[in-house]
Amino acid sequence: MDMRNEATLHANHHSARAAAAKKAEFLTFRLGGEEYGIDILRVQEIRSFEEPTRIANAPSFIKGVVNLRGVIVPVVDLRIKLGCDKVEYNGFTVVIVLNVHGRVVGAVVDSVSDVLELADDLIKPAPEMNTTVDTSFITGIASVGERMLILMDIDALMSSADMGLMESSQSLQ
């Protein structure tokens, strides 16, 4: 009986250590003075910024569409969407091409930093804020050395109702 309890205890301890060692990879990028991270598995490619074709009556953060190898891709400027003070297009400005709920979407950012592997224990929950600002797409905050990363659920952000990019049935999946 004692051996069985000891084996169970050992198995529980081992599975707890394995869960604590879980890691995920994030593509990090800059928007203004902040650094963000998104799940690398959502990233299809990174392209230099090219002026998209504007769509009439689209919200200001939807810059337009581009033709990506025969696929018409909506392009969202995350700097405008997230309220960055200054939106400037330069040689570092890139478009992260994402696959969100089976749909291809481009996200304009100031620059891409790198890919980081983060253990779950490095990721802290996002602070709860009592404001009218929607922070539901922020999944956590990670400190990596001197860097503070804001981790976001790009699926939730891109499929929010105000984006108008996904049908409501898709955002429920």
C-alpha cells in the first residue's frame, strides 16, 4: 500500500514538473514603445510593408487589402487599432501575415524583434483594469531580462466584432 502511494506521489510530482516546464514560442514585435508577443503558430510569414488598396468606408485601422499570391488579404494596422501615439511608416515597418480561424489577415507593426520560447511560469496574468478599454485579447505579461512583453491572443483580437473581419460563427469556434 505504501509503495502504491509513493508511486502515485512520484507520478503526480513528475506530471506537475512537466506541466511547469511547458513552453510556447512567441513572435515578438514593437508597436510604439511597447513590445508584444503572439503565438508563432499563427504566423504564416513576415513581409515588408507595401501600401494596400484602400477599401471605401472601412474603419481607419483597416488599411485596405493586398493580393498575396492570388489571395486577397485584409491589412489591419495594429498601431492604429491599439491607439499608439504615432504611426509612422519606414523601412522597419512590416506586415505579419497571420492565419486566424482559417482566414489570412495582415497585421502592420513597427518592427519584428525575434522569436522567444517562454516557459509558462514566466508568463504572469494580465492585470485587471477597470476601464472602458478592451483588454480581453491580452493573455499575459512576460518579463524577459529588461524586456516586458505583452502577450496577446491574436485570434481574439482579429475576430472581435469591431474588426468585422470574421463572421460571428467563426469567432465562436
